[in-house]
Amino acid sequence: MANVKKTIKTAGMTCDSCEKIIGKKVSEIKGIVHVVSDYSKETTTVEFDDKKTNINEIKQAIESKGYICDDNTKLNWLGWTFGILGIVIILYFAIQFVGGIELPEISQNMGYGLLLLVGLLTGFHCVSMCGGFVVSYTTKGVKEGKKPHHMHISYGVGKLISYTVIGAAFGLLGSIIAFTPVMRGVAGILAGLFLVLFGLKMLNIIPALRKIQIKLPSSVNRFLGRESSESNSPLTIGLLNGLMIACGPLQAIYIMAAGTGSWLEGAKILFLFGLGTLPVMLGFGYITSIISSRATQKILKASGVIVIILGVIMLNRGLALTGTGYDFNSLTSNALAASDDDSGIVLNEGFQEIRMEVTKAGWNPDKFVLKKDVPVKWIIEGKEITGCNNAINVPKLDLEFDIKQGTQVIEFTPTEEGTIPFSCWMGMIPGTFIVKEDISNIEEIQEEIKKAPLPAAGGCGGGGGCGGGCGGGCGCGA
């Protein structure tokens, strides 16, 4: 009798590494002539001798690896999505309000917290890509009498070292090529787009997106696979994990590390991301033993929503750093200003004076309405300086300056109507100037301008404030 050829719907593949996992497992069945798994189509095509095996045995082999063989698979991931989001929201507000605890450096820690979260959710993806390596070293180690927890710790240490060193290298690369705020913003936009794309692929809302992949050269893939499978050392396997750059989230985080322009920040970002992946990665054997493969797939689907949220946040921060005015804060501020008749402007000797406090929570206030072509004195009170809020970037005005403890004054003149976004150097704390030609009390403002003396010569009223490098004429400093 001729061989039978069947195509099986295979749900749950998260990357092209799943093709290899399925192919290897199915090939172990006696009677299999040929097997091809396709990640982009979510199918597995098998040719087999029906006297030696059958389609049910093949499906069981595929499902034993955590995938689902069902032509009518409809995963109820929406409920899991809301469940996970609910837990995240509850935890966030619990930390905020229980015991009246105030989070230090809230904006920066929120970014780091989200990195840990996306690392945790990416752990499910790591299982599909690298789970076989963990099984391999565990099996060999048990035969040699080694304790599993010792091996897992070694693997985790190796992975963290690898991620941290490579993160530092990308951050150093960013500093060498002199990343400007705009370039950091572009890096953030790219990282955000990568994560949004990966999240959409996880949800499989747009199947065509699964065809978009960045793969390592086949020779590198073979080397990594051979070294990982042949090595008895969990530490070595962990070290090799940092080179698995075919991983979508890892690509995004490496781009983000480069965008910081700091080897220390790059190392910190990758360390936290790697730390987040470890709980699921090291505990997947236990987890898969107590929940079904369908439940695992639901969790993976739901986590795609969180990955998209992180991507959107990174994208928004990137837009804030580029100063395009298309970040969320600038767009909403512009809309609010259009209906706000209170300019909040204080005139003093021909200058518009605006005051802003810098605290751990960010800028207060963070939105200002300004009169076009009227010089501005931006009086900044540095109260609580952190690693995130210690510098401000205003791309449209070509301003970039450090925040000092105490009072400092930055002078500039808004010459065009519209939105002028500003942010901390990391793009995490946004603010906005809304420049208008016609504002309330315009007659009073014009009268004050006529009476006021002209700015002293040598001032930076035209927008050249430099945060402490222009001497007295710039008004930078107390």
C-alpha cells in the first residue's frame, strides 16, 4: 500500500523553532517517512506508512510537546486576557495603597517592572525555544547524580550573565556611536514596534504577520543547537541562550539597550528582562504537569496582550524623545488646550514665567500654555533628583540640559504655534508646551510686553538655553 500524506492543523507554535521541535518528535515514530511543520501556516504535513502508525498517534506526539491538533481549535483566550490584566492592575494598586507605601522613582521603576513582566510572559516563549536544552541537561545530570536545583541555578546564572553582558555591549555600542535623543527615540520606536508585532503574532489576529521573521544564519543555528545539546554544563547552555537573537522580544530589548547609550543601563535592562524569564523557564516542567497544554496556550495567547501593551508604552516613549508631538501626552494636551481659556501665564519684565517642580513622581505641572513669540523663563525647582529625571530633552527647541538641585532658569522663545513636547532623557516622563497665537487676556499681555524692557544682550531668548553651559546670559542656574 502507498504511503499516506496528511496535513494537520497545529495550534500553539510561537516561532520557527517550534517547527524543529515538532519535526524531531514526530520523526521518532516508526513508519514516518517525511514530516514538515510550518509555523506561518500553523500546519504539520506528514507522510507515513499507515501499517506502522496512524494519524492519532502522530497527533498525540505533537500534543505531548504542548501543541494542539484540532481543526476547530477555538481557544478562549479572551477570558484569560482579562484575568491576567486584572491581576496586574490589582497588584499595581495594592503596591500603591497598601500601608501607604510610596514607590521610589515611580516612573523608572514602572519601566523596570514592565520589563520584568514582559520577561515573565516571554518565559512561555522561551520554553518552546529552549525548553529542550533544559530537559537535556536535567536528564544527563540526574543520571550523573547531580541535584536538579543546583543545575537550574547554574543555568539561570549563565543566562543572566549572557543577557547582562550582551545588554552592556549594546548599550556601549549606543554610547560609541553617540546616540542623540532623537536616535534614542527611534530605537525606542523600533523596540516598541518589534514588541507590538510579536504580541500580534502571539495572538494570531493577523496570520500574515507570522511570515515576518528575523532568523539567524543556518550555520549559527546548527552551532548553537549542537553546542547546547552536547554540553553537559547547564552554565554553558545558559551562556549560549543570550545568542538566541531570533527571539522577537529579545531583539526588541537589545534595541532598547542600544538606545540608552549607556553600558550600565543596557546591562540593567537585559538583566531584569532575563530575570523575568527564569521563573517560567525553570519551572515549566512542574507547570506543564499540573495544567493542560490547552491552558498553557491560553496563557500564552493572553500574554500577547501584555506584550503589546509594553510595546505601545515603548513606542510612546520613543515618540516623546523624538519630539514629533505625536506621543500620547502631547496629543491629549493639545486637545485639552484647544478648549482651555486659562493660559496660566505670568508676565514679568517682558517674559512669560512658568514654574515647574521636579520630584520622584515627575514634573509638576507637566503642561503649559505659552504665547507665541514671547520670551519664556522656565523656572525649574529640582527637589528630588533621580537617575531618570536628572535631565530634560526638548528636541523642537534643540534643548538638552541637566536638572540641578535647587532653582535653575531656562530661557527660550516659542516661535511657532503648536505642541512642543519635552521629556526626561529616557523618554519616560513626558511634558508639553502648547504654543498659541491667540490666548485669553491677550490685550493685557500685549500691554505688559510694550511696557517691559527688552531682554539684555547676550541672552538665549531665541531658544538657545543649554542647561548650565551658557553662563549668565542664558539664565541657566540659580
